[in-house]
Amino acid sequence: MWEAPPHYAQADAHAAKRTSCLTVKEQKDFEQKMLQAVALGNLPFSFVALAPLQAAKQKLCPSVELPSRRALGGRILNDAAAAADAKADAELRRSRHGAYARSDSTHGKIYST
């Protein structure tokens, strides 16, 4: 009996992770890009429901899921804000660590490195 090569199983596993024509990760990245486009264009969240955008989506990949205006202004925006907060916190910790790395033990002065 014929057995499928290992790369067939990998392809099946990869396909199982897909939502529409995008993987779950690709869908999240796509949603973040949609949020950035709406923000940079100063567009309302309802932009995603406009007929020309829906028609373009149908032409490119009919099974792709455009985020709803509620998802865009809710979950997706909250995720982006949380990621930005985490990045800012990490940068602040890194900058504080570098600025206060050495201390003069005799006078209690702090020097930047």
C-alpha cells in the first residue's frame, strides 16, 4: 500500500491551521494591517463594510474574512494597544537599566553608561 511522504502530512497540518485562505497568524497580521490603514487614513471603522472594499476582497480571495467594524474597534484595537504598551514598557525598562548601570558607592552618585 502506498504511504504519503512526510511533507504531505505537513501540508495537511498547515492547511488545518487556515481560516479561509489565510492561516490564523496571517489573519491576525491582516487585521492589524487593516487597523493601521484605517488609523493612518483617519477612516471610520465602518470603512471595512464599504461595498468597493467588499468587492475587492471577493476578487482577491473570496473566503478571506474582513474584520467587522466592531472587531476592528474592539478586540483588534485592544490587542494593538496591549502590544504597544508592552513594547513601551520593555523600552522603558531597557533605557532605565542602561542609564543607571553604574553607581559611585562613595558619594551615592549615579552615572550613565
